Amino acid sequence: MEKEYKKAREFLEKITPKNKVAIITHDDLDGICSGIILHDFVEFKTKSLEIFFFSYNKGKDDFDLSKFDTVIISDLAPNLLQELFRKIEDKKVLYIDHHPKNEKVPENFLEIRSPSWSSCSRITFEICGSQKNKWVSLCGVIGDAGDKFAENKEFLDSFLKKEDVSLDDFRYKYAYRFGNMLVYLDENPRKSFDLLRSLESYKEISKVEKYILPVDKEIEKTLEEYKKKMEKLGDITFFVFEPKYGIKSVIINIISFSASKEDIFAFLTQFEDEYRISFRAQSRKTNGPKLLKDCGVENAGGHNAACGGSIKKGFLKQFKENLKNYDIKKARVLD
């Protein structure tokens, strides 16, 4: 990937005060952390820089980009951006992502696509190279469950050893809790971005505690519910929950980190007249989208080990029966 990173760096280095630059990033922890790294690199190169946040749940990409000549996109899968691509195909575009390439990307874009295990927070750090922001990069990597992959171990350890802090401590005391701040400020990702960017170090987390503690308490409550209400459906652990805040990804990360390598999970949360599904397989040997589609989730998509979809409420009983009777061998990924 070094050649690709060099090309991206050259793209950023060519930005001048005359350029009008827009950064568009996902509103989760990986997206916001990669946005901070990119913003900090670009802000001294141009007089016109704005950042926009894309929400998968809200599905909005109605940004007014007419005044910009340069666009940088981070941590957004191409299937969500086809309309946006058409709007900006005449601009200079740097597109950084680590999701499966499930749709075409315009050939004139500079596309940096790394493996799924490499979060955009790590990619942008490798491109921009500011040690000041390495703790931000680690938060994004961990927020995207990148610490589960051996490929990220050296990258994480190089920082943690210097700081004399364990991965568990950094994960639970800092990274996850910064993620909780984003959950609390769900409707205002710009505020989360500004707060996180204002900190000189992860050790200053106390400055944003008031945005974190309410979510901490909801997580504790939901984990207790999991112990009482989770079900085993064949090879799959199944849990439906309705938290006060958007803590689904946090709950999934906490539960999956204490699981064995062969465990498979289906987490469901209610939204209007449907259930949204988050599938997780501890091993990369299970094709999650195929499993979900085989069980009736028509819009299933994502990574093999981390994907999702949705079902109508009335299909819940049948979906559970399909999971219970599913032959997991059908979704095995061949070596």
C-alpha cells in the first residue's frame, strides 16, 4: 500500500490556498478520527476548508458542494455514494475507504482502498504521518474493531508501549468512551469532531466526561439485559435490544471481545416497522451476507465477518427459525 499512500500524500501536498476543499466522512468514531487527521493536515494549506458528516442511518448526502474544487472522502462504502459521485465527478477527488468495493468508483478519482482490517483512521495516519494524532488514529482503529486483527498489532503496540498503557486499558477507558461521546451527541457530529479535536491527548478525557457518563450507564444496563435475554439459535447467538442511546456497536464490540473465535452473533434493534440486524462472526471464515440472505434478509451486505441488513417486524419469528435451522457450512469461506 506504500505506493498508494504516497500518491494520496502527493494529492494532499498539491492543495494550495486557492483550492476550496471539502472533507466528507462517516459520522462514526473511525470516520470522525480520520476526518480529524485529514483536517489537521489540510487546514494550513488552504483558506477554504469545510467538513461534512455522512450518517448511514439517515442516509443523507445532500451536501452543497458546488463551491468546492477538491473533495476528500473517508470511510464511506461506494454503494452509498453513487449519487454523490455523479455530483462531484468533475472535481479533484481523493477517496479513502476500506469497505468492499461493491459499486464502481469514477476512474478520475484517486482511490485508496485498503483491506477491511485497516480502518480509515490508520490509512489517513499512514498518509499524513502526524505523531500528534496517533492516539486519535488508535481510537478510530479500535472503534472499528481493528484491534481484533493481527495485522494491526504492531501499529497499536508501537504507541501503547511508549505510553506504558495496555490495550485493554486504552480500549475500555478511552477509545470506547470517546465513542460513547459520539453516541450521546448523535445529532451533532460536528460537536463531537470539535471536542475530540480540541484535546491534546486521550488523557484529557475528563474534559468531555459529561457527554460520556449517561451512555456509560446505559451500556451497563444493556449488558445485564444480554445476560438474561440472549438466545442460542443453532450456531448463532441472538439478542434483540432497544437501548436509549445508539449504543449498538459498543455493545457488539464488548460482547464479541469476550467471545470465542468460533462464535457467531445476530444483534437486532428496532427501528419503526423493522428490525435492523448487525451480524458478527469472530472468525473470517463465515460469509455473513450469504448467511443472512439465505435466512431471508434480502438487503444484507457488508464484510464477511461484520455485516447487516433489516427485516420487517412480522418476519421476526420466521427469521429466528431460519437461523436456528441454518447449516453454517453453507456460509463457510474457502481458504
